Amino acid sequence: GALVYQYPRRTICKSGTSMRMECQAVGFQATSVAWYRQSPQKTFELIALSTVNSAIKYEQNFTQEKFPISHPNLSFSSMTVLNAYLEDRGLYLCGARQGFTQYFGPGTRLLVL
Amino acid sequence: TQTVSQSDAHVTVFEGDSVELRCNYSYGGSIYLSWYIQHHGRGLQFLLKYYSGNPVVQGVNGFEAEFSKSDSSFHLRKASVHWSDSAVYFCAVSLNSGGSNYKLTFGKGTLLTVTP
């Protein structure tokens, strides 16, 4: 079956520091990877959509300078949150697309102190 | 811009009861509709999707959903719920425009509580 792993599951960082999170698709080749953030209020925001060998498309209010993404192959993607502040806290979900379905990992929960 | 509305923020049922979680969308084009489940503190688990064909689609763990173009709805149903079905359920819509345009728009979620 299609599985998506994310690492770490939970992380705490000091305000102004950075942290990197990883996403691995297992059992399938993801045609694209989308990074979402779920707020503490449970709403979702798309950060960026990444397709291998294509430019990464960032949504409004999210930039490459703040959330650089690496997507070197069809099964792996990583994203860094640079200079994290309180408003960056939340659950970061990686969605790997197979066909018409997007499978999500368990998320990386970011707490900022 | 597509929107997704889940009218019930919280639904409570007894174990063994049937349940229907409502989802309405607004978009006139070709779209995909999906349902996801999120247990407390966890990520999103895919339940089922609809694009075309039979408007009733079957998903995992006995869930099914029915697409209605006239009502712009994609309600999720289960005939007999189990306590482990307690979770937040999200309805999602994405455009069928191919290429890299595959943004999911989520509803606000419905918290399903199944009591013994």
C-alpha cells in the first residue's frame, strides 16, 4: 500500500532558530509532493507544491526564503522552516500524490518557544 | 475559487448507530472530492475519493460517500460505527486541471464522537 513517513514526528525549537523536516513515500512513486500546515485551530494552509524536475510553486504568504524545499527524487522531499517564530507552530503535513489521490504522512508537529 | 462546507462541527452517536457527515462544495468545474480522517494527534488518513462514474464510492473501514451534482454534496456515511471511528473527518476538493495544480481545499472538519 501507499505509505508516507515524516520525520521527526515532533520537534521543539527556540524562537529564531530553524528546523528541517523530511517526507518519504514508500511503496509508490509520488508524482508530486505538497506541504501543508495545519494550525492549532485545525485549518489547513498549502505551503507549496513540488514536482520533481519542475519549479516548486509556493502559495501566497509562503516563500522559498522562509520554507526552502528540496525534492531530489520521486520518493523524498524535505522542507526547512527558517527563523521559526510563534506563528509558525502547527502540524506540517506532507502529501504525496499517486495518480489522483494524495496520501499524507503523520505530520511533523512544530512547537516554538 | 472552490469552497468546502462541513455544516456540522461536532456529531455524537452511539456505537452501532449509523452516521452521515455532510459536505457541500461550490465549484462548477471538474473536481475531485475526497474524505480524510484525522485521529487525535495524528496525520490525515485517506478514506475515499470520487471523480467520475458511480456516484456512490466505497472506502476503508465500511465508509462510503455519495456524490450529488444537483446538491453539490459529497456526504460520508457509515452504517454501524465503532468507538474507534471517533476522530475528525475532513472533506476536501481539488481541481481536475492536470499538471501541478493539485491543491486540496479542506472543509473545517467534523468531530465525530462515538459513545459506548
